[in-house]
Amino acid sequence: MTKAQQVYERIEALVASGTKKADAFRQVAGETGTPVKSLQGAYYQHTRKGTGTSRSRTPRETTADDAVASATHALEKAIEAIDREVETAHERADEATREYDALKTSAKTRKQAITAKIEALKA
């Protein structure tokens, strides 16, 4: 007899005698010195074995239509990503052009100011 089966039978016996299931787990934990969570794990492991249920999900069969739809969706997302990249590059190019124009416009004035400072230092 496995430990899980022993735990299951002890809990079920207490429940059958009128004890609430939560109290049964606490009582068995006190008797055995085993944490309640460990007992619950063993109990439910045994119940899943007995009923044949498992936590794993049966994978869904992929049809050709599903595969085509998934691939189409991924490719459409890739097109959208390219469009975003182009738009972002365009915005950066516009910003660079504005910065270039501002620097070109102010270059003469800034050079004159620096030249004047140089002349003042030489005097």
C-alpha cells in the first residue's frame, strides 16, 4: 500500500465518521507529524490515480487550415512591424534634418562668437 493510499484511506475514514475534510487533514498531520500540504498532495495524488484523471491536457490536433491561419497571422504581424520600422526611421530622419538645419543656421553666429573670444584672449 502506497503512502498516498494510506493517507487517502485515513482521511476518508475520518470524513465517514463525520469529521470535516479540513479537520481530518489537520488531525492526521498532528498524528503523523507530516505537514498538511504534504498530506493533501498525497491524498489528491491518490484520487487522481483512482479516477484516471491527470493534469496534462490532451493536445489539440492542428489542422491544415489552422496552420495556414497561424502562418498568415504571423506574416501579417511581420508586415506591420516593417511598417512601424519605416515610420520610426522616417521620424528619426526628419528630426536629423531639423537638427542639421538648426546647426547650419546658427553656425555662422556661433563661429563669430568664438572668434571674438579668441581675439579677446589674444589682446
